[in-house]
Amino acid sequence: MIGAEPFKAMHRGLLSAFDDLKLDVMQMFAEGNLVSGLCEFSMTRKNTGERVECLGNVVLRIEDDKIAEGWNRLDFLDLVKQCGTTPSGSFPKMLADNAVG
């Protein structure tokens, strides 16, 4: 996804389906103006109260003490499996609706 608006739309989608989204940074590395982290996201499904988790990696490029660019990789497949959704179901629709590509 490119730009802030598609990221914000995806974030709004997550917040509409899950409560108490929590991010734990498990490891973090920095070199020069790049910061990389291994993260675990955990959240509660609003419709069932079930707790789900997924892993992700984040790489940020810092410029003038601000995030200039960022790359995220989240294990959405594991997340949708925990929710009982198959990739042939709503997962591709979520990707298409949020302009991930």
C-alpha cells in the first residue's frame, strides 16, 4: 500500500472489527537512519470476544526526526485463519477494498 490514506483505511478496518489492539515490539534494530522491528499484534474480535494475534515486521526510514518512509509486513493469513475466514472468502475482498498491492 502506498501513502497514508490506504494505511489509514486499513487501520480503520482493523479498529472496526477488533477491540484493544495492542502492539508489542519483540526486537528492534537500528542502523543509520533505518529502524527495524519484529512486532506482535494482539486484539480481541468484537463479534466473539476471542483474542487473536499475528506477527509482523516494520522497517522505518527516519529523516529530520520523523518517519519519512515505512514498510510493514503482517501475517494477515494467520490472522484470518484464527478468525475462521479462508483466503477464498473475505480476505481478498479486504485486500482489494484497501488497495493493498
